[in-house]
Amino acid sequence: MKRALLFGILSAVFVFPTIAQTLDPCGTVPHRSEWLANFQKRGIDLSQRSVDFRIAINAHQVGNDQGSLFDYGLILESLAALERDFDSTGIGFVVNLPFDTLRSTQYNSHDDVLEGADMMFENNKPDALNIYYVSNPAGNCGYNLPYAGIAMANQCSGFSQKTIAHEVGHALSLPHPFLGWEGGQTDDGSTPAVYTSPAPRNVTYDYTYFQSTLVRDTLIIDTAIVELVARTNCRDAADGFCDTPADYLATRWTCATNNESGQTQMDPDGQIFRSDGTLIMGYSDDNCQSRFTDEQKVAMEAFAQAERPSWIRTTFDTNLVRGVSDLILDADGFTLTTEELTFTPVENATHYFVEVSERRSFSSLLLETVVTSPVLALPSSIFEENENYYIKIYAFNDHSFLAGRSSIMDFTVLQGVSSTQTASVSKLSISPNPVSAGASVQVPFRKDIERVHWYDSRGAIVAEQAYLNNTSVEVPANFATGVYNLMLLSRDGDRYLARVQVIR
Ligand SMILES: [Zn+2]
């Protein structure tokens, strides 16, 4: 089988526990752009949804200068979360593979969005939405710079999280539903929000770095009209959408019953209300957020077509990767050579992210790599004979990331077989299985078979027998309960393998 190592072995790697930082939900203060205000002013026609299209993404893995690690799996999970959360919008994504890599301690943990802007200006690829995965994007889970791209915190990029969908929403023109409250009632944060008395009619906010172009030397303050519960001012207030209700909560909050905030607020007319926690563009916690509104969907589509046409792909492959549960290692998961391990291909997958550990917990990784065919090289510099290894495999292509990882499988590099031996390995059908120690298993008759080897679960030979030219092999009576590997060896070096569960 042809072996194609796209990214090569990424080297033997170890996972260090990440120190959880407390990050703000989002650093974006998206002033309602002139484009969006005009679009909303014309009236939003919900029937205007057009054809499905994809947005091109260029993902950047950012690490420290020296010997730092990239968390490839985390980006796959993040892209899967994005695919899931945009499913109802008609907007899909196509990601340039492989991901870009960038080693820079300074950018990996940057203190302010200006540094992030420098990182993006230096490394952006054209004609795509550029997303940078870093350890600390200026103290936030993420932010979007309209003129440059998105920075995502690794710790906010898991499959269960909504930050990536939220930031891509910003990149496609959506403001927060609480636009204007990001600094409390005033742009400098000097007047905190007060929810027990009527809100002011207007709040001011600082969007210096969040315009359509970067202006470094001028403070830019704008005024937002505060949205009324009655929504009589919904086109002019806050985010300008009339299907996102009033919301003044600009710090992370936890959903109470009915997916609403426990915190009540009071609008300028004295109406008391709670915030809707289902909105992805709000600040409720991740497990409460679930949707974009219809007006938001239409706006994102129109914005992309009008303002970001170079990101749009209209012809694309629609094949989805699913069924990763069918993925199994060939030869029952053990291998005879130190050269390679093969597994069943997953339909429509063009790439496999493979993680190998000596521990079932994967608390440390021995190897992670991406391959473009279902073959994993097993260099003897990393894999030792007689050792048992655990493996999980994430199958994907450039637009389909939801298949996720396979179950954890294991394999053993068997004893006494050097990489110079090119013997073929076939899977052996046997019965019964499980089988009692001292009983016999039935095997297909092959007249060229000479010997029988039994391996224990660690790959060591524990019994050798002559093959008696019949159709059964006796399980040694002294075998303890457990899993064994049965191998029949032919004169020509062919090998037939089965995994046998021995019971007492
Ligand atoms: Zn945001």
C-alpha cells in the first residue's frame, strides 16, 4: 500500500497539563458597521436566503519559539464545532490543508490586540478568513479584527465550546446583542452597568481597534442606543436586529431556567426582563448557546457576498466524513513488523490525525501525525517490540470535521520479527472465541503451515507448537484467562493472525 505522510512525523510529543487561565469571553467590540446599519435600514427580507456556499478558512497553529507543541486535534475539534453551529445557516467552510504553523512565543501569548494585528498582518494568507490558535489572545477566549482575522484561545477551542462560531459570526458582521455595554454604561468602564434601575437611553463604547481598518493613534468612541424590551427601537438600538431581544449582559453568565439569565435587567422605560441565553452572539455559557437568528443568518450571507467575496467558494465537494466507528486496525490490531500499521479507510476521509500513546488514558503521547492514507509508519526509533500501544484516529477532509475520533484501539509490535522480513499478514478466522484453556480452536486448513506461535497481550511468545496438518489448534491448558494472539506460520513466511480470548 502506498504510504503518504503529508506532514511527516511531528516528533515524539508529550502533553503538558495546561494551566487554566480565566479568560474573558470575547475581546471583540464590533461597532455596528456602516454596511450592517445600511443593510438593516433597508429592511431584512428573510426570503432572500440564496444558495449554499462555503467560506474559505486558513488556520494557523501558533506555538512558542522553542520545541513547543501544536495541538492539532484541538483545531479539528474547533472546526467541527464551527461546522455544527453553522449547520442551520447554509454557510459551510472549506479549510486549507495542511494548517499553517507559526513559532512565536510573543504571538502565542500576546497582551493586546495590536500585537495580534501584527501577527495577522505578517502571516495572513489571501482570499480566506484567517484564524490563529494561540495560548493567550490578549486575555480573551477569542476576538475578531475586521481587517485582519480571528485569534482563538486554545482553551476555548474544544468541541463543546461556542467561541469559534461566535468569532466567525463577528467576522461575518454580527455585533453582540448587548452592543454598547462592553465597558458598562461608558466607554472607559468608569460607570458599571446597574440593572436595578432604568437603563440610560444611550451608552458609549470604545471601538478604536475594531473598525474596518486599523487606526492606531486615535481613540474612537461611539454611542449606542439602548434597546427597549418592546423593541420599538430595535433597528437603531444595540445590534440592529429585531429578532435578538434586549440584552445588557456583557460579562460571562450562566443560564437559569428557560435558557434565560438569572439576572434581571431594567430597560429605559422601566420594563424588567431577562436575557436570552440561546444566542451564540451573546455571553451566556457555552452549553446554553445554540443558535443564530434568522436575521443574523441573512446578514452573514449578504455580508460575505457583498464585503468578502474573495472568501466565498461556490463549487465544492459535498462528501461528508462519517462512520469513524467502523474504523478498525487491520490484523486485529497487532502488527508483525516494525514498519507500518494499516487500518480500514473511512469513506470520504482524505486525512487521518493519528495519536499513539503507551497509556490508555493518553495522558502522554508517544506520537501524533497526519497521514493521507490509512497507513501509519512505525519507526523502530519510537516503537519497541513486545510493547502494547494505544491508538485513536480522527478522520476528516477539508470541509467535514464532525466524524471525530475513533474509539481507542491497541496494537502490539510482535517479538522476533524484524523489519527486513516482508511476510504478508492475513486475518485468521477461528472458532470458538472465547475459548477455554485446554480446548481446541478450529482454523482453516492450509497445508503449507508449519508452526503455531502464541503471544500474550504484551507481544511476548508464550507457547510454540508444531502444526499437525489438521484444522484445529489446542489452547495450552496452562494459559491464564486473558487475550492472546495466535499466529500460524507458513514455510514461505506467510502469517495468519487471530486475537483469542481465553477463558477458564
Ligand atoms: Zn464577541
